[in-house]
Amino acid sequence: MTETPAGTALVTRFDAVLSDLDGVVYAGPHAIPGAVAALRRLGGLGLGLAYVTNNASRTPEQVAAHLRELGAPADDDQVVSSAQAGAALVAERFPEGTRVLVIGSDALRREVTAVGMEIVGHADDKPGVVIQGFDPNLGWHDLAEAAYAINGGAAWVATNTDLTIPRDRGIAPGNGSLVGAVRQAVDVDPLVAGKPEAPLFRTAAARLGATRPLVVGDRLDTDILGGNNAGMATALVLTGVDTALAALSARTAERPDFLLATLDDLYTGYPVVRRDGDAFTCGGAMAVVVDGGLRVGGAADDLDAWRAACAAWWSSTPELAAAAAPTIAWGTVGERQR
């Protein structure tokens, strides 16, 4: 886990923030408490801001308008979506005028049309490509139409494969779950355009002219993996899908540089994690790996204890190909037992 000098606000190390939306800025139509105020503070520090989202159900203009309604700073070109990435991938792989069956929103149809493709409505129209993106109004008939076209020889592009999406009522199935349903009926995997692929993040950074961006997201398998794939610093914020335990257990490729409780933590002095032999300390917490398990001197509701635990566990498992959760003994460790 990356260290920041004590007392120095984390965000001052970077020249831009590339923020996810669902689970970071809002859940459903409502803003996450404190998120809008935290985003507004970036402008006063002269930092760039872009929104990088895998949700392909709305146009960038609609997303930006929603953000402005919530009070967040947002120009239309600050929103970089997987719908744009999906359309760009289709344009890159297939000639202009290719017939495309869009399983998704009107926003996705607009992006595909903008790159010169012909939209068709059914598998019987013999599309060369099926592109699938999130739309809460999709039903069985839509997924079946996708399967018919793919089994008939059409290529398959998914804007993203997030299994879940945070909504105002809780966690709901995301585009990845719907892609998985189609996958059960076909014998191929889709090409994936959005996160965790690196181009979406690089496009956002390039729009801002940023060379030291911080990727902030609530999902390890898309936001953090994607930021890591792009060679950028990453911060997991615990207001959406993934938890501190999920971060601790993450495979190497999905480990974040920073753990944040909320976006407000961007402006605090991010605590230094120090190593003393096999023990790692952060704030008043300590963690050490003993016999393959973690002993943590701290409380499970203390984020510094999780930061220390991550540092200790990740040091002992530097190359982890699959997520693995150690047993954790909370309470006291080392000198704290006396």
C-alpha cells in the first residue's frame, strides 16, 4: 500500500481524480452523503476531475446533467462511459455500415450510430455484431434475441461485465449478470470494452491533460483492476460494492494503493503504514501474519487496522492469482498484549 507523508492530504499528490459514479458519487438517483461536497473541493485545489463509468444506460450528457442536479461539478465531456468505449471498439474491429444489434439503452444506440454503424432490431436482420450494455428495462426477449444472433454467427461485444450495480434500494444485478445469462446460451465469450480495460482510464486522463491521476472506485474487479492496468494510482472507497475485507482478500492485480471510508478521506492526512520486522503499524493499529493467519491489534471497525492488515497480508502473499481471505484474530498482538 502506497505511503503518504503524515499530515499531507492524499489528493495533493495527484493532478486529477478519475472517479467512478455508481457507489462512489451516487446510488440510484441519490447522492452518497458527502460525495458532492468532496468533489466540489477539487476545483479549488486546481485538480482535474473526470467521471469514468461502466453504466451504459445513459448518454454522457444525461449523466452530466444528473450530476449537476445533485450539485456536483460536471461538464458533458467530463463523463467517459463504457457505451462510448463499446462503440469505439465496434468501429475499430468492423467496417462502417456494419449491421449491429444493440441490446441496451437508447444511449448505447446513439453511440453506435455515431460511429457509422447500421442499427437493426432483430437477429433475423442478420447483424454482424451484437453489442450488449446495461439497461434496467431489458427482458428475456432481448437476451434471447442476442443469443439467436450470436449463435447465428454475429460477433459479441459487452460494454462491461459488472456483476452488480448499486441502486438506491441496495445492490442489484448489473450488466455482467445479464451478459452471463446470454453466455449460458452461446459458446463464446464477449469482447469487453469498458473497465477493467485500460483505454477508458487513459482516455479520461488524456481529456484532462493529467499525468498523475488517482482512480477512485468502489469495485475491485473493474475500478481498481482497471486503474492498475492503466498504470495509475488507485483508491477503493467503501461506500459501494466492495468492503475492506474484500480488499484484504484481493488477488494482486486488484489490490488498491489506498483505502478510503468516504471521498472526504481524499482531504485528510492519509496515515503512513510502517513496517518493523514482520509487523505493520498504521495509526494505533498493528498487524502481523503468523502461521498463515492474521493477528490484528485493533478493532474491526477501525480502517487503520484494515490498512495495517492489508499491508501485512499483501507482504506475505505478493503474488496471489486468486482472491484468498486469511483467518483474522482481532484484539491484541505483540507488545499490545501486555
